[in-house]
Amino acid sequence: MRCPTALRSEAEQAAFAALGADAAVVAAYGLILPRPILSAPRLGCLNVHASLLPRWRGAAPIQRALLAGDRETGITIMQIEEGLDTGPILLQETVPVAPDATCAGLSAELAILGGRLMLTALDGVAEGRLVGTPQPQEGVTYAPKIGREEARLDWRLPSTDLERRVLAFDPWPGSFFETGRERIRVHAAVDLPGPAGGVPGTVLDNRLTVACGEGVLRLLRLQRPGRAALDAPAFLRGFPIPPGTRLPCPATS
């Protein structure tokens, strides 16, 4: 199996054309397809994209939807053109986003849906029953790649935003904070709206409830480096974080 790292060379384009493919299917592919690649298959190149285009074009549509608090997302099957996720839409299907949906769980659900829709789209295009519809000009948003530093919890943010980060960055890169010399990963947390009652980053009680810029965030499941993930009570028995502890914000860590 060949896995080219670039598709701009004439040799790679010739090798692809020599396959004589009827269609090419792309899913979460990190390379832009140049025109010779797009035009080589008889039916063109089709992409399965994990959002309701034109919302969340780009590399991280699932994470960005969760970070934004979207209550629905879905799968788009599109005909690829040279722009970034700008091609005509062949099929779309909507999926509700549960309040506790993680990136891992939502990705698995969308992967199953994407495979089913792609098979339907391939049949429809091959039989001439399915023609792409141009994407609307309204509602375009972009989903840039996720950086590791985005997963650092900034307690000055609202607790709703921090809960979304925990969900969106599961399993990668994993939300975290630092205390002492350790980086603690947060696997689960719950937003508790209301006045924070303390300086952002202050641990308010023995249940690991942390003051935020707005509201509070209760940390439910945590993990030290090289250790197993534990529910908060078990975690605190081995690694106490007493009330009054100030967890650092990124600018002061």
C-alpha cells in the first residue's frame, strides 16, 4: 500500500491516474488534492466530512463543534474541488449532539454514519441519480487544527467553556491543569453555573470544585502522569488538593 506524503509531483499524479479508478474517497486526509488528482477518477473524488457544511470547514470539525456548544452536527458527502471543503454537497445527514458528548464518542458515531452515506453517494453518482448542490455562501465557519496548548484549562474562562474543553479534547490532546510540578489530566468535569465565590483557579471544597471566571467547575475524573485515571474521591486520597489551593492560570503558571 502506497502512502504518499505529497501529491504535487508528476510521478505521484501519474501513479494515481494509472489506477484507473472510477472514484476516489477521502476521509480526514491531510493533503490538498491538486487538479490532476481530482480529475483522474471517472466520477471524481468524494469526501466524507464530519460537519454540516459550510459550517466547520477544515481540520477539526468535531472538536470545534463541541467547543462552540453546537447542539447538532452531522456528515456531509461532498464532491471535492480545489478549495478547502468548498465543493458541492451530495448528501447530508444531521446528528444531535448530547450535552455530555465527547469527541471520542461523537467521532465513532459519525464514522458509522459517514460510511453508510458514502456508499449511498457512490451508488447515486455512478447511476447518475445524485448531483452536487453548491454550498450556501452564508454560515461559513472554519475549524483549524487543534493545538496541545488549547487543552490547558484557563480558570478565568466561564465554567461552561471549560466543560466543553474537557469533552472536546477527549481523547486528544486531553484537558489538563498543573499543580506543583505535576500536570494533571482531567477526563471528566461538570459545569455548575452560578457565582464562582472565589478567585479563578481557587479550589472551593473537598470535592474539587474550582472557581472559574463565571460559575464553577467540579472535576470528576483525573489522572496523574504515568498513573491510572481515577474518580475524584480516590484521586484525592492519593494526591490531596485541599480547599484554598490556587491552581495556576496559563498566564501565571
